[in-house]
Amino acid sequence: MAKLSDKLWVWGHPTNAFENKWSITKKSFMSPGDGIKWLGGRNVFYIPTSYAVDPDEQVRLLDDMQTVGWSLKPDNLDMVIALGKKYKNMKIGILDDFFNVENENNYLKYPPEVLRELAERLHKEGMELWMVVYSKHFRSDMCPPVDMREYFKEFDGVTFWFWNEGEIEFYEERINDFFEQTKGIRKMIGCYLYNFGDEIPSNIEPTIYQLEKALEYLKEGKFEGLIMHTNCVLDIGHEVPNVARDWLAMHLDDEL
């Protein structure tokens, strides 16, 4: 039976990608691979953001990981597929911030029929198509003007995130809406270790609440992975990453 350590991921960015961004002023030395090992897991999503990285080198450095996913963009599908052919643990292409209109990979550029073709190309190489959605998209004033279910069903899986820490107040409501709209689709849940929405360090209580709920849902089979965000905040002196690591250490061997 799988353990939490088998289902634990880090949402990885290039080392120190957030210094002088999001009101973060301290330098980080954690790579995505170092970050997930520090947390006790075995899986990495690699999101280069705007940094120029060598994808082949970065995936090679993750050859001891169980599973690796890479951020999809309009011009890198062939590259991601080539990585999947070369590295057996490279299994996922993921579209970040899919319903955010300011993102270059948003739903307006990937209608369902295009997603279907994208998924088919990945499936031919034994890879999967995943995406990111936020709790805010299940609010009446923030949901996109489309039926999100028509998009969800074209993906192999969806990752679900609470961007603003204040949204945790509506955790049950938002997550139940998410479950309702993603029936039959595989899911992972993300947990931020920095409050990017407000550009301040996260608080302990809502972080532990999210971790405990995630473990509950993992044991119930509602999610298949827990993603910690991000390696770039693990070693910059904030309290929450260390608290989260201690909590994880107590549960890494829990059977799911």
C-alpha cells in the first residue's frame, strides 16, 4: 500500500526564483529536488516560470524521483514529449493557471477540442495532461464565463489550490464545489507555504488545517497527491515551512 511519502510532491521553481518578488527578500538555495527530499517526498512538478533553464539537465537531476511533471506552454509540447521519451519518470505535462486570463496558457487559447488533441499526443507517449485550478474560480464573482466541466473532462487530472489564505474560511464550500465539477477525474491538492496572495508569510493554523484535510481526503481516495509550494520558500527563515515539514515527518509513513 502506498504511503504519504509516495504521494508527496513539490511545486518546483528554479532555485531562488522568488528573491525580490512577492515581497520575498531573502535568498533561497533549495532546488526542486533538494526541496522535495527535505520535505520527505518523491515527486516534482517543475515550472521554469520566466527563467531560461536547460530542461534536459533539470530532469536529469531529478532521475531519482518517482515522477516528474513539466509546465506546458504553446511552444514546448515537442520538448516535453522528448523528455518523456528520454526519462522514464517524466510522465506529466501540466498547464498552470489555466483559468487565469492573464496567463499565456489560459482556457481561451485551449478550447476543449485543442485540449483533446494535446492530451492525445501526450497519451501516445505514455504521458498525462494535468492542469491547475484555484478555489477562487468556484466563487460566483470569479468563475470564468464558461462551463469549467467541459474543460476538466479533457484532462487526466486537476490540481486544486487555495491562492489566498483567507479563502480557507470557505474550505468545505469551495472544495465540495470542486469535487462536484470534477467527478471521475483524478485530483491532487496543493498547499502554499507562503501567502502569495497577500505577499506575506503563511500562518501556522490554516496551513496545518489544510494538511490535515489533505491527509483525510487522501486516505478517502478523493485525492492522489499532496503538492507543497514551493522549494523557493523552504529555507528563507519563515516558520511555516519548518512546521509543515515537522507535520509531514509524523505522517510520511501513513498508509493511503
